[in-house]
Amino acid sequence: MRSFGFQHSALSSRDEEQYFDLREILFDDGEKRKIMTQNVNGPCPLIAITNGLVLGDRFSFNRDEFEVSLTRVSDSLSEMIRFLGSKNLRGDSKEIVDDKVESALLALRKCSKGLDVNMRFGRVDNFEFTHTLALFDILEIKLIHGWIPDERTLSLISNRTYNEISAYVTQESDDSRSVKEWLDLNPTQLTMEGLEKLKCSLRDGEVAVLFRNNHFSTITKYNGTLFTLVSDCGFKSIDGIVFESLVDVNQSSSFFTNGRFEEVNANGRVKQNRTEESATNSSNSNHISWAEDLEKLQMRRDERERREGQKEEERRAR
């Protein structure tokens, strides 16, 4: 498949444009790649999609650039969407292709403000069909979530969307109260059932976009373990921290790895084995620093999710 490079173009006034730092990582295949970093107010859908394409070796930034504008990324992705539409690899009719391309471009234009997706609870890849899904479809990158209920709760939810469930739980009935209790018990929008289904839905090395708590992130699987790409700008100076494991619901057992999926300590260096750590008396200090870094990342994540949730409520109120 054609890989889209990032072309130089005339820069807009910085006062009129939003810029994002680029970060160079050494990926598992031994190649250096540049990814977009996420600040608190950054457009996480656009960043997650772009970085997913980068990890899939289908999109690249210039080697000599260390920041990129929102407009330039959007323009490059628009070109990619039109190109993929013109190839029509699925043999759809021209009308269907044109409609899909237009829907994808519309969703791309909305990426800077956030995308409105409405999940269904039965499968990790089940969302209400909107023009937003055309963006992921034409770029051939999965959109998935891990908010999967147990069988009993799923039988009560049936095929309802999240928006429909939000209205349903306001009703006075035993079933609606049971569903509300399940929602309250799973506020992270991730369950153990969801984790298992996420692992089953991705092949080793496959890259997708995970939707969770009104946030989009780039996710992949390596040797059966799920990892999310660490795109937070607070970590851009630590070269060795590239991925964070996704192994439990609350991420209390999470660990960071480099681009080769080797576990690293707080300064980004590959962790020593336990014998070596004991010999150097470094395990306690590493653990403290590690906990502090995870706490900082969680605080930034919580603040980002709070702002994105606020934006989501404002969009729905309009």
C-alpha cells in the first residue's frame, strides 16, 4: 500500500494555527518514525489516527521537522482519503465511493473539535453508523472500545447505544437500575470482558484506535499483550518510553516499554532483571520514580478526559 509522506508547504501565521511537537521513536522493526504528541487541548482523534498510520508505515513526517501544524496534517490526510477513494479497492459503485469519501472528509474536518461516536456494548468494534465511521473505514484502521458487559447485563442492554442507555437508566425499573449499577461500577469504560475481547480482536502487530472515556488513543498488540502509544507531550523528552501496557481495568499494573516492547524504568532505560536490581540496590528508587511518572500521566489523562467530556456535553447540548 502506498505510504504517504509529509510535504513541505508555506507555513500559516502561528497566531492562526495550532502546532504540535513531533517526537522520534525507534519502533519494533528497527525504523525511526516521528509521531504527533498530545497536549491537553489537542485533537486526540486526529492524533490517534495519524499515529496509527505512522506505526503502520502508511504515513510519515519529514525527518528535519520537529513540529507540525493542524492544517498540514489535515491536508495530507485529505489527500490520502481521496487517493484511497480513487483506487476503490472494494469495487463499490462510484456513488458509494463518492459518498464515503465525502463522509470521511467531513469527519476529518471535525477532528480538530473532537468526533462524536456512539458505541454499542455487544462487540468491541460496534458503533452507531455515522459519517465518522467512514473516516476509519476508508483509512482502513479499526475503531474499537473495551466497554463490554457481562452476559446478564448485556441481555438487559441488548443492542442499545450508549446514548440510548443513558436515557434508559433514568427509568424506574429493576432492569434499568441494574444497568445503571453496572455503569457506575465500570466508570473507566473498560472491563475485563472488554480487555479479553480487545486482545482477540487484534492480531499481533495490528494497529487500531481505542475509544475510551471520550478519548482516542493508538493501540497495538505485541506477543498477546495490548499496548497504547504514549503520545503525551510530557514524555517527549524520555526517548525510551514509547508504549504503556494495557493489562487491567484501572491500569494499576501498567508498565512502560520502549519501541521494541522491552520494559523500561522511569528514565526510559531497559529494566534490569531482579537479580541485577538487587545487586545495585536500585529497585526501590526505580519503583518510586515509576509510580510518580504513572501518577503524573494519570493526572494529565484525567484532566484531558475532563476537558474532552466537557466538550462532549457542550456538543450534545447544541
